[in-house]
Amino acid sequence: FDDATWPNQNTNATSAKQWNYEEVVDWAKHKADIKSLQMKSQCHPIFIDHDPYCFGKILDHLRLNVMSKKDYKALSLSDIKEEKQDVFAKIVDYYFPGELAKLILKKEPLLKSS
């Protein structure tokens, strides 16, 4: 496979990076490996040992991101139960290291108490 030659050979093909949701789904339907992975994941559930509230918030927020697209805003710690804020921030940092954490959690400056 010559990566440099590929675009020249397939001038009518759209880059996979530019595919929309329907194009990705259509492509995936024709891949036996993906169907095999779907079946395996249904037979062997994945256990994630993290706070269900925090993990649920992250999943819900990612779903909202997909639905709202351009109106998407990261969560603020004030959107999270006060007793779960530290745990939530740690889980976000674990699953979304570095700059990716900004997708989920808006880093706010700490307020100085007087």
C-alpha cells in the first residue's frame, strides 16, 4: 500500500475524515470485522469501575455534543453535584488527558474566599 499514491488513484473518493454519519454507518455495515466486534461486545459486557453518577454525566454530555454540534458547551463544575466534583474532575482527566479534558469540563479559575 502506497499512501502517497492512494489519493491519485481514487480522485473521486472522499476522504474518510470528511465522511458524515450516514457514510460511516454504510461503510461499517459492509465490514465483517466490525460486526464480529459488535457481537463480542454484546456477549462480554465491559465493567468500568468508576462512579456511576460521574460516568453517566460524561456519557450524557458526549451524547449532547453529538446532537447539538455547534452549540456545544463543556460542563462547569457547578453542573456537578458538589460532593462528586473532585471525583468527576479526576475521571475526566483519566479518560480525556491533556487538552481533551476541555471537551467535557470547562476549567474555571478557583475563587479566593475572603
